[in-house]
Amino acid sequence: MQVFSKKRLIGVVLTTAMALAVGCTKKKSNDNAGYDPKETLRLNLTTEPPSLDWSKSTDTTSAFIQYNFMEGLTEYNLDDPELSLRSALAMEWTANKDASEWTFKLREGVKWTDGKPFTAQHVVDGWKRLLEPATASEYAYFLYSVDNAKAFNEGKIKDFSQVGVKAIDDQTLKVTLNQPKSYFPYLLTHHSTYPIRLDVVATHGDTWTEPGKIVTLGAYKLKEWEHDNHIVLERNDDYYGEKAKTKYVYGYMIIENSTALNLYEKGKIDVLYTLPSREIGRLKAREDYSTMPSLGIYYYGFNTEKPPFNDPMVRKAVSMAIDRDQITTLLNGGEVPLTSWVPKGMFGYEQARGTGFDPSKAQKLLDEAGFKDRKKFPKITIGFNTNEDHQRIAENVQAQLKKTLGIQVELANEEWKTYLKSVQTNPANIFRLGWMADFPDPDNFMNLMMTESENNHTRWGNKEYDRLILEATKTTDKKKRAEMYSQAQSILVEKDVPVAPIYSMVSHYLINDRVKQFPLNSMGKKLLKDVVVE
């Protein structure tokens, strides 16, 4: 899942007085007025969620809200280091012998927030909407292992009844896959696979996710959404399970990490999970500081359709000219320099894979690519979403490329929502992105860069790479899978190099003493229903 800063995203807000003091916004006061701190968890979302439409969103800010007001058929047991699955909307699931056919038994008595019963047909509807070409979801490929799902998404099949998902009755869902997939239930923790109410979408159109219109199934429901300012979630008293322990969740949208930290230290915010890297050294000594290795990567992508990065030698030269150690030292947060594609801590991670820092070879490659005279090298741009750490990293890379390769680099930043659209439609020569595991398997990272993946914004594709990833999903032999992923990573980060991994992520938190049971896990998944504020 696409992420913003060291694995979270960002936005803008504050009280008018504070905003004027720091000169960051002119938005009206929103000092969580009307919400008693004794029953309100206050945190910083960092940015405006680009979309709360779970069939379309791709970022972690939107997902954070969705994971708290909706549910999937399955959910992670976040108390388990192995991240096993537990029941959610599905009480149980079974597979045939080769895991190519799955049956899910759904909970009875579950109701949407408007009181209507939840049924298996709502799951079918959600998957149909995800796969419909008109939805243009970047996560449609998530269900390509379902029989005929890809053909339907590509418009080759018009009749959705031919797709391998059926509501046998109100509480039974049957799924037929086009290949064995033992980890298929893990995919159903993801927001893109959530059930949906097509009648609500049809009634309200593009505004169906606004408060008063949206209907959900989770422990919280959407109470307020003042765009670019704040979001409020309210406990759903009709939730089928144990009710949320805190009545309200108040989400600020403050893009400046230092401003958010100032509010935290004044007792206005209870939890921060995006901290200014300049302050990490000081904050590490505090009792309210926590850190957690994350199954996520920070990377630079190359637009392989724009010269000079249509040449793999140029891409390789730039990747080799970046000293990742400089960047992780700059951030000072325990991030792990990364040249492979699978993050540290996940099966498939290879420390030595990729293009390491090699200035002399980088210079030689650029010479061989026809740029011995560096004045002939075109001006290039590094694009990133507005954030002080992204700025610091981009400035560091800019300086490294000038020193090592003698090339000029411009920097361009945009607000997150605008930046996402730019990356999707017309990426810069080099663009910054991150990816957090949607499920704890290397396939989630490797299939990201397949030719058909809508989350692959490099415009690159390689048939042999695609073949290896598809073959790896079919085998249950762990050693063989590891060999296939190793070969695929060699293509991705050593031969064609459409991406330059920078580091494996680490999550940092400040959690006020009054907050109990805030979830910390390697997936970075923040389910808040068990959080207590005192």
C-alpha cells in the first residue's frame, strides 16, 4: 500500500491562533471543540485522505480510516508476531485439497450502520465494483487469482456471473480460483476486497463517502469530515462485536511534523506516528517513545518512458550513485539501507541483492550510455509529496548525483493528493513512493512491479519477471519460491532497474501515558477499537 512519509501520510489544520503563529494555514479553528478529551483519542492523520472509497483508494491515510469503520471477511491477529488470521465478517473458511476453491461462512446478525442486514451478496457486489473497468481501481489485480476476474476487469467478459465468486445463500460465499493459492484468505483483510452497498453508491454518486451518506460495518462510523482539516470517528453502538472502548477518534491533518510535535507536547494530541527526523535523537530517550520495524520500503521510481531513463544503463548509474547509508544516517531512526526489493524481516529479503553504492562504476555506465560530456545530460526532476523528510532525502540525493555523476537535478513537491494523481498520470523523471505490506508475503511486493499492476507507475514491464512472479504464487515449496523471487529481484534491481530501493522502514511513535493498548505491529495496522484513553 502506498505510503506517505516513513510510512504514514499527511495534511493540514490547526486552531486559527496556532496557524497564524506558525504561518502554516488559514483554516478555521478545530481544537477538537465539543469532544471531551476523556472520551476522545486525538491523533494526527497528517494529510487529507485522498479517498474513503475503499474500491479506489491506494494510500495508507485513507486505509487507516477504512480499517476502523469497515471490516473484511478476515483480519490479522495483531497480537501474534506471525500475524495469523482471525475471523471478522467471516466466521470460518475452508478450502479444497489444492486450495483452488474456498468457502466462507459469514456471521449472522451483522448490520450496516443504516440497520440493513449484511449478506454475502454485498461481498459479491464489492468485488464486482472493484473489478469493473469503469471503477479503474489500482487494486483490481488483487483478485486476479479469482477465476475470470482478470478477463472481466479487462472487458473481455461482460457477464460477472462468469467470475468465480458466488453468494450461495445470505451467509455463504464460494470462491473459485484459477490456480491454487494457500494465502488467499490473507488478501481479504485488505480494504479493496470489502463488501459494499451498491444502492448507497447509486443514490449518492461520488459523494457517497461523506458523513450522513456512507454506511459501514466496523467498530466506528464516520461522524465528521471537514476536508483538509479533520475527521471524527464515533463508536458504532450497533457493531456486532465488542464495542469500541473509546467513543471518539479525532484525526487532525497537520502536514508539518514539527507543528504536530509541538501540539503533542502541549497535550493537544495523544498519539503521533510521523515524527520529525531531526528530533528522533532527542525523542528516543523519552518514556513515551516507541519504535517498531515495519514491513515496508521507501523507494525511488524511474519514469522509463521519459529520456534519459528509458535507458537501463542510465537508471543503473543513478541507482549506483546513491549512498543509502547517507540517507539512513540523515534520518537517524533505525531505517535499514536497502538495495533489494523485499523488506528486511520478510521471507525473500536478500541483503546483497541490487545495485550497491559504486561511484566509479556509476560514472562509467553513464559514459557508456552516451553522456561522457555531462553537459549533454538533460535536466531531470525528482518529484515527491510535501514533507520535510522527503525534502531532506531529495536534497541529499540531488547533492549526491551532482557530486558523483556531475548531473543537475531539480526538485518538485506537491500536496499528497495532487502528487498521487501526478504519479498516476505523468510521473517525474524520478519519483518518491513507499510501500507497506498489505499482507505478510513477498508476493505483495513482487507483484507490485508486474506489467499489469496499476500500482506500477514506472511504465516498465518484463515478461520474464511476470512469469517468475506468477509461477512463484503457484508453488508451495518455500525453497523454490525463494529461488524464483531471487531471480525476479535480479531482473528488477540489477538488470532493468526501474526502481531504486532506498531503505526498509521503521515506525516511530509518541504515545501519551493516558493512552492504553495502542496497537504496534510490523504491518503498521492501527485498529483502534481496543484503545483506552484515561
